[in-house]
Amino acid sequence: MAIPYFPGCTLKTKATGLDDSTRATLAALGLEVAELPEWTCCGTVYPLAQDNYMGKVAAARILINASKEDDGRLVTVCSFCYNVLKRVNHAIKNDEETRTKLTQFLEEEYAGETKLVHPLELLRDDVGFDTLQKKVNNKLKGIKVASYYGCMLSRPAAEMQFDEESENPTVMEDLVSAMGAEAVDFKYKTTCCGSYQVMKTYDLVVKKVREILEGAKAKGAQVIITSCPLCQFNLDWIQEKIAEEDSSFDKIPVLYFTQLLGVALDVPVEKLGLEKNYVDPKPLLQG
């Protein structure tokens, strides 16, 4: 049975590499996903005002549509989409006023039945890292990988419940080890990259990005993986700007975790979208 899949807006525009590689790697592992019909933007950011019910309507509509499918789950890979959908679902399930308002707006009954899942959770719980390990090649052996979660996957902990330790999640490191690469830990893995502030306070974002990049490289990382389209863009694209001003700066590839997994599973490279990365990862992955 196919699991309903919500790609979100960015995966249909700037982050097609994340969409393509997610579908391809899950398929390679025997997990079938089916794009949710007639979906809209999730709203991108969870409303900060508790009584901003209109800001939650789009996400609630997506969750309701997913509840009409047979699987009972909804998978999404974008960190922003995952954060918004999971928090709205949590509010509907646990706050009677939110549930009443949203079901009145949408004229449909829904009590939070849909289970939001991230592909990392599917890999851990449905496939299992021991099983995954038997399916990978040895192309990644010896490559040191830093896992960058950013600030959206695991916070706030009570609502997201993404990993056992919200400030120190380890599911991506476990995946890296299962892929045959070497996981390196670094202290900036859950700090914010600056997000969409790159449009307003560019210098601040460059400072944050460089802090993250240098922190990973200081631990010996040769590549960084992430799940967030905006994190990937900031960490990847800004390196071009840093290098223009500092000739001593060493670039490091920044991939979606699904792209690196695709390499490990021998997914055809044309399905991974690696050509869209600003810092070319091919010399490292083919070396």
C-alpha cells in the first residue's frame, strides 16, 4: 500500500533534487509513496499566536485529505512542512478549541488521526538500519559525514517528538553508519542557519553559515547532509560568496540525506539532482 506523500511547494521549484531523490531512494528500498492529490502550501511557518486559527487552516486541510487515504500516515521530507504539519496535528489532537475552530472552518470532522512521518523515521522504523546496511554498496566507505538537522526537525520537543533527544538527535548519524560512511558529531548540528533571514540580514546569515561549515570541517567532515531545502540552499550557495571574499576558504559539499543515500543504493545519478548543487559533490563521491 502506498503511503500518502506531501512534497510541499519548495520541492516542486528550487528543491527538486530533494523530491526526486526522496522518491527514488524510498522506491529502491521497497517503500511506495503516492503524492497527495490537490495539495496546497502548508503555510511554511507555524503561527506564533495561539489563536491564529486561519494560519493553521492550510495544514489542517492537508491532514484531513491525508486521513481519507487508507494508510493512516502522511510522509513529508521538507523540514518546514514537517514542522508545520506535525505541530498543527498536535494542536488539533490536544486542544479542543483549535480542533473545534478548524473543523468549523473546513466543515469536516477531524481529530488528528493522521500520523505525520519523516522519511528518516521510515528508514529507521519501517526498513530498519540493519536491513538497509545489507542493501548498500561500499562507495561511501571512509567518507566522513556531518549531519545537520537545523532547528525545525526536532523543536519544540514536546510537539515534534522526532528523536529521543531533541537537542542531540542521532537518527541521521545512525543512517550514515548504515550507509558505510563515518558519522562525525559537531556542536552546531541543531543550530539555526539563519533561515529566510538571508533575504533581510544577509551578513548575519553568512556568519551563522560559516560557523556551521567550519564547525563541521573542524571535525573532519568531507560532506554535510540535511533535510531542509532552505538549510541546504544557505549552506551550499553562500559558500560561493564566502570564497569570493576569502580565497583560503575550503568548500564542502552540502547534500540532502536522500542524495547521499541514493549514491549508497546505486540509484541512477540522474534521479538524485546532484547537478543542481552549487558545490559539486561528484569528485568526492566518485573518488
